[in-house]
Amino acid sequence: MVGFVSLQGGYFVLFFDSFFIQVFVDYLIK
């Protein structure tokens, strides 16, 4: 479970397991 986010750099890279990415996406849309 490793995640890296760099919107400031202009790119968005995620490495998560299926559960964690669901939680992360749910967090983003709220």
C-alpha cells in the first residue's frame, strides 16, 4: 500500500490495493 499524489507537479499516481483506493476515491469526492 503505497500512494503518491502530486497535483502541483501536474501528475497523479496511485498505488493502492482495491480496498484502499475505494476509500481514497470516496475521500476525494466528499
